[in-house]
Amino acid sequence: MIRLLQIEWLKLRYYRPFWIMLGMYTTCVILVCSSVMFFFEYIKSKGADFNGVDPTMIPFYDYPDVWQNLTYLASFLKVILAFIVIISIANENSYRTLRQNVIDGLSFTDFLKSKLIFIVVLALGATMLLWLNGLVMASIYSHVHGVEYMFQSTSFLAAYFLGLITYLTFAMMLTFLVPKAGLIIVGLFLYTLFFEPMLSTFIQYYEGTWDWLRPVPTYFPIMSIYYLIPIPFPRYFFMEIQHYILIKEVLIVVAWLVFNVFMSYLLLKKKDW
Amino acid sequence: MILRTHKLTKHYRRTKALDQLDLEIDRGMVFGLLGPNGSGKTTTLGLLLGVLKPTSGYFEWFGKTPTADARKRVGAILESPCFYPYMTAMQNLAVVSTIKECSMSRREEVLEIVGLFDRRNDPFRTYSLGMKQRLAIASALLAEPDALILDEPTNGLDPQGIVEIRHLIRYIASMGKTIILASHLLDEVQKICTDFCVLRNGEKLYQGSVVDALNEDIRFEIASQDLLQLAAIARDFQSATVIEHEKDRLVVSVAQGVTTADLNAYLIDRGVIVTLLKERKGSLEQQFLNILAEDD
């Protein structure tokens, strides 16, 4: 276990694009998650008022809502983390080092494990980053303070972590299937942000759809992760929202996680490298 | 027994890359795997190293069903050297040491052996082809392996590089290591190997020791004042089979067991005074062509 982590660390440590992309992701998360109040001030200055409510009065960073708000927001940036995973795996194919690693005595299972450990560490780091970001922002803007709030409603962070791992294993599985970094990066980007959301919206809201088909998108590989953390913003317009995580949705995501890992395993085992 | 294969077969869609290969390689052998391009050499090694999956048949390393751990005891390079281009020799070997679970301190030692010590902290991508090849050999030596697999180790090298690698392989062989060497450079195999087999279109045509193969094909070089007359007389020698004219001499191929003395006696008997008479050791190249020709 330690050995596999060590191997992965040696490979990435000197790979500058990895650190640059990691830096870009961190910057993006901090920028997006810290600038919501500035954004509210901006739209206020443009004359926006939400049914008479001053946008800057929205308690976006208040405990415990901050966790659902931030995890929802930051999960749109996970595609950047996926790029890191895709590049790290596609490189092993184009340098033919996956093959060399196996020749040198790493089993395919060990190789998969080393990439899984990498994904878990990456997701853990991203979750920690968001948690720290949330703590800082809440300490500035929250109307309530106290250690007990820091860990309240953190199930959203756990869900965020689960969503990240599942998404990253999905990216890994695709890269094992077609080890071409460029193709998978563009494909995954479009699929995540356009194709699946558009298809889902069509299925759910088009009048002519059969009724039995409408709930199907909640089982899609990307949409299931999206539904894990329900959209929080309508609550600021006095609407009822789902402010907890449904076990059923967790189970769907876990099923995808298992599928992604198992498919990766099969691809590694069956293909000639 | 280091390695044994049993009816090892690999098909790619319709082509048979390897067909029912049986091989046995003992400890201490320097084994040459010969064959024209596309004859199944690299496929064989890919199967033995676990990166290709056999269609049928099986093989054993060290008398056991192969595992990833068994591969740690084998040093191997397959086709071109594969390393992380952005890492230095030392960093690349650190990855290999961690995989093979051997000591990091061996790295300097193997880099000394292949003569890359001075460049150990330069990135792999700045290396010449010969240096990359030498790093691959260093990496194969890292875990003090019991067996070494080298696939075309002198491919793309300049004459000096070829000599260096050949010396290196001989040196490694002298340490008592078993070596499997795939090559289409017959001269190389003849100089280094103790045993060899010939593959073509995925089938094994021949297996034997290099010494035996060379002894099967003994030739004499002879010359006299009148080469034409000599050729006519030599043609009638009991078992002379092939006669070739080279620019100032004749090359006579004879059956096994015939000595220079026999030939000399015959020529004296016919009143020919030779200006040159010497035995020429057969070449693996000739044997190789004979083996391929016999099969046609």
C-alpha cells in the first residue's frame, strides 16, 4: 500500500504539468468559492433585486448552509481534477511505462490500486481544500460562530468526496478504454457539461416523454453525482429544498463507483499492453 | 530450469503470431531467439513478461506458474527503452527499485556498469539512443536478476555502441546469469550465445547449441596459381558439396569429419600445389539461411 503510493508519488513528483494543473484547480476553487459575495454585490450594483430582497443580504456563507452551497458550486470544477487523472494514465500508455512497470514486476491489480490510491488522495485533498475554504469564508460572513458548527452538516463534504472519487474513476475507466488523453479530455468535458445534462433535461421535461422514462436520468453516471448534492439556492427564495442527502442516491453513486473500478480492472486484465 | 513454455500460442485476429511454442531454457544459458522480422520474437517475450495474454498454452518461470513477483527476479527490456522522459536516470531507476522492492543504493552501481554514471542527473529525454538503451540494461540489472531478457539490445546503435553493448552482455553472462536475447543480427548471436532457436511465422524451426550448429557447416578456403583448374579438381573431391569463387580463393563446403589433412592429401595426389589452405568455421548466418531454406 505504502509502496504503491510511493511509486505514484515518484512518478508525479517531477511532472511539472501535474503541479501546474493542481495549482490551476486550487486557484479556481478558491476564486469561485470565495467570490460569491462579490458576485452578489456586482449584481446589486447592476440593479438586481430578488423580489425586494437585497442580494448581498443572502446568507450564503452561514453555517450550516455553507457546506451545501460550496459543495454544490465546487462540484462543477471536478472536471479539472479528471484532466489530471486522464493525463497521468494516458501518459503511462504513451510512454509505454505501464507495460514497463508490468515487465518490472508490478501486477495489473497493483497498477490499478496505485491509480486508485492517487484518486483517493486527490479527492481527499480537494475535499480538505473546500472544507478549509468554507471555514475561512464562514468566519468572515457567517452570522453564527462556534466549533460545533464547523462539523455540522458535513455530510455534504462526505458526499462531495464520494462524488469526486466516482467521477475520477469514471475518467480513469474511459482512459483505460481509449488511452488517448486529448480525445478523452474533450469528450469527457462535453459529456459532463453538455451532453448528459441536456439529454437528462430533455428526458425529464419534454412533454412527449413516457412517464416511466422520466426518473431514468437520476441513474446516469454523471447526473447521479449531480443529484447527490441537491441544488441549494431556491431556499433563498423561500422555497422548500432537499437539505439532506438521500441514501438511495448515495447507493446509485456507489454502484457507479464499483462499476468504474471493476471495468478498469477488466480492461487492464484483458487488453494487451 | 529457468523457463519452460508449453504449446504457447498467440493469435491476433486472423494472424498466428506464435504457434505452439515449446522451449526449455536452463540456468546459465545465453539463449538466442532468432528469426526474420515479424517471426514472433517480440510476441514470445511479451507473453513471457506478462504484457500479452496467451491465446492458449502456458509457461513457467523458475518451475512455477508466473506471477508478478517472479518478474521481479527477471530483468527485461522489450523493444525500445521505456522510461519517464521528464525524469533523470536516477529518478527513473527509483521507480523501478520501488516496483522491484530492491535497494535504492544499487542505482549508482548499475549506472557505473553501463557507463551512465556521469549523466545520472540528466533527464531521460536528453539521452541519445545508445544511452537510452544502456539505461534500459542498467534498469534490467537493478534487482540482481536471475534471468535477463534483451530484445534487440543493439537496435539503432552505432558500431561503437554495438560493441559496447556486446561487451556488456558478455560481462553479464560471465557473472553466470541466464540471458535470453532476441535478435535478427546473427553475427551478434554467434558471438554471444550458447544456444539458439529459429522462429518463422510464429513456428519454431530449429533449436540447438551454437557450437553444434557451427560444426555442422565446415568449409575450406583454398587457392593455387590456377583457380579454374583447382575448381575442376576440387569438384571431384569425395564429399565437396558447394563451391564458391571468392576473388582470390575458392570456398569448398565438405561433409562433417573431413579435415584439412584429407583435402591436402587429395590435392597433392593430383599434383596441385596450393598457396592457401585453411579451415573456415561455419557462420550462424549460413546455418540460419539453410534452416529457413530447408523449411521452404
